[in-house]
Amino acid sequence: MSSVQLVEGVSRKQMGQVNFDAEISADGQTLYAVDGEFSGGAIPKTANIFVARRIGERFERLPNSDAIMAHINTRDLEYAPAISADEL
């Protein structure tokens, strides 16, 4: 038996889009994860980090996530967020 389940508010629910490499802040309130676009190969076509905030038992993407990550996400693959206790 597995306890793996979809985290509501995170998935874009689009074919080929996979969320991976999730990191949760030390206070448990912020989720940093990756939107990856796959098209059949082992390596994603795109991979960018996004930010979501805890709302009760779920997370919700921040509407300004793209702006927050503007200096991080590029045309290259960004993944594996590693957040310090002060979220730097």
C-alpha cells in the first residue's frame, strides 16, 4: 500500500506536465517544487521552480511565483530547490 497522493493546488493537470523535486520550508508553510514538461524521454524538455503557500491542508501556487523566480528560472533546466531555514 502507498500513501502517495496528489497535492491539490500544485498540479497544472496538463498532459506531459510533472511536478518533482519538492522542498518544504522549515516552518512548513511554503512549498518549492518544479514544473517539468516531458515528451517521452528521460530528461524534461523544460523544468522551472515554482512557489506555493500552505492553505490549510493544501498548497496553492502564488500568483507572483514567476516574478519571485524570475532571476532563477531560465531557458535551461532548473530543478532540485534546496531552501535554507531562512528560505534563502
